[in-house]
Amino acid sequence: MDKIIEIINQVLEEEFEIEAELLKPEALLYEDIGLDSLDAVDLIVMVDKELGVRIEEEEARALRTLEDVYRTIDELLKEKQ
């Protein structure tokens, strides 16, 4: 899971210009980090590109915190193996 956290945080820092200090597992995607709905879509596309897993729309709507993102990607990668 450490690799997933590293990749997602790197994407958020580089592509969305989010400060590393804000990237804590409990951080709320919209309220704490400041993503909007278009940013969330872009993040999902980047996850697919970087990690080769697709987060379905229904799953994406349920994501509230960074921990949710990490856990969902981890589960999808395990299913893919």
C-alpha cells in the first residue's frame, strides 16, 4: 500500500499543486484538499493511467478521504492479480 500512497500523493502534488502537508489519510478530498468534481474525474483518469486500474463511477462517488482512495485502489489492484 505504501507504493499506492506514494503515487497518489505525487500525482496530487504535481498535477493539482496540493501541498504535501495536506495529504494525510484522513484528509477529506473536497473540504480539506480542495478538489472539485472535475478534479476528482481527472484524478481517476490519472490513477487508471499510472496504476492500470479503473475506479467505477459508483465507487468514485463513495470516495470521501484519501484513505478511501488508497484502500479502493489497493483492493482493485489485488483483484487484478
